[in-house]
Amino acid sequence: MTVESLPLTRVRETTVDVVVVGSGTGLAAALAAQDAGLEALVIEKTEYVGGSTSLSGGAFWIPANPILEAEGAHDTLERASRYIESLVDGAVPEERWRSFLDHGEATVELLRRATPLKFSWAREYADYHPERPGGSASGRSCESRPFNVKRLGAERDRLRPSGMAAPIPMPITGADYRWMNLMVRTPRRSRRSPRG
Ligand SMILES: Cc1cc2nc3c(=O)[nH]c(=O)nc-3n(C[C@H](O)[C@H](O)[C@H](O)COP(=O)(O)OP(=O)(O)OC[C@H]3O[C@@H](n4cnc5c(N)ncnc54)[C@H](O)[C@@H]3O)c2cc1C
């Protein structure tokens, strides 16, 4: 994949297939366009790439995806449908959330194909409402394993700085964070060290 930064003057003269406004989750749209053989241009108003997405935990909640399957979560689209249906309770058109479910697997495959990220299941990062029909206490969130940002080379300086920088370089996943949160409540658990 070719990524090129264009000065504003060249942007005005450029013709592409897809224009994405905003470099947060919009980058996934640009990836999808490129994956489909289209040329995409991402326009970002700030000096940084990433928006609030780059400050986030980076977990994605995509039911019954291939990562969950491979790691033994035993999730199904049918179970996830019951969960979403009970949560949205008619507030969202059914075709919209069904489309979200139907395209989940392809989305995860795209992210695996088009990025160097390695994803895993944030096991026991429960659904926000596990008590609802179809809800899961083991959770359905997946996240990237620690990624060495040095691989971004010169582009690294354009990544929006994290608001939660650790005093020492220490990769922490969402799954680790759950245990760190429990440290003050269950001291015995604090002896379990975060996985790197
Ligand atoms: C601490 C924290 C943790 C979170 N953790 C998670 C999580 O683990 N999983 C999850 O799913 N969600 C999480 N979220 C929520 C998630 O981060 C947001 O829902 C998501 O990032 C929003 O993406 P976005 O693309 O809409 O916006 P953004 O990521 O903010 O991207 C919008 C971009 O568009 C640019 N822009 C705006 N207007 C223009 C314009 N006119 N022209 C050009 N560019 C423009 C902005 O500068 C910005 O870069 C978290 C949020 C926070 C704050």
C-alpha cells in the first residue's frame, strides 16, 4: 500500500475515487477503499493524525468475528442479535444493526489483511450489559497486541500524542488494564503482572 502526504496546493489539483474527511475511524474507510482497488484521500484539519480514536483504548466490539472464534469465545451472530435487539429496543432500524453484524467478519479480515496489527480477544472484558439476553460476561471486545510505533518511521511524529503516556515505555492492553484497575480492591490480584 502506498501512503503519501500531500500539501494543500496539490490536494486541490488531485482527483481520487474516495475522499475521507477526518483521520480517526475514517482511516478504516480509507483502508476499505484502497482494499477495493480505489484511490482514497484523507483530509485532516489538525496537524495530527488519529483524532480521538488515537486516544482511545482501541478495542473493537465486533461479535462472532474470526478472532473470537479462533480463541474459543463461542459467540454466534444469533446470540449477538438477541443482545443488540434487547439493547436498542427498536430505537435503531433493524437493517442497520443487522448490517453491522453481517459485515463484522469482513471488517476484521480487512484489518488483518491491510494492517500489520495482530489482534486478540480481550477475554473477560465483559459486554457493558452482560445480564441482557445474548450478553456475554466473557466479552466480545478485541484489541491489538502491543505495536511498536517505531515502525511508523517519520510518520510517528504526526500521530496524535496519547493523553495517558506512562512514565516508562510499558505496553498495556485493555485486558491488562482490567487487572490493574482491580489492584486496590484485591491486592492478591495485583501480583498478576500485565502481559507485554
Ligand atoms: C479515553 C477513550 C477511550 C475510548 N476507548 C474506546 C474503545 O476502546 N473502543 C471504542 O470502540 N471506542 C472507544 N472510545 C470512543 C472512540 O474513541 C470514538 O467513538 C471514536 O474515536 C470516534 O471516531 P471518529 O472517527 O468519529 O472521530 P475522531 O477519531 O475524533 O476523528 C475525527 C477526525 O476528524 C477531524 N476533523 C473534524 N472536522 C474536520 C474537518 N472539517 N475537516 C477535516 N478534518 C476534520 C478531527 O480533527 C479528527 O482527527 C474511547 C474514547 C475515549 C475518549
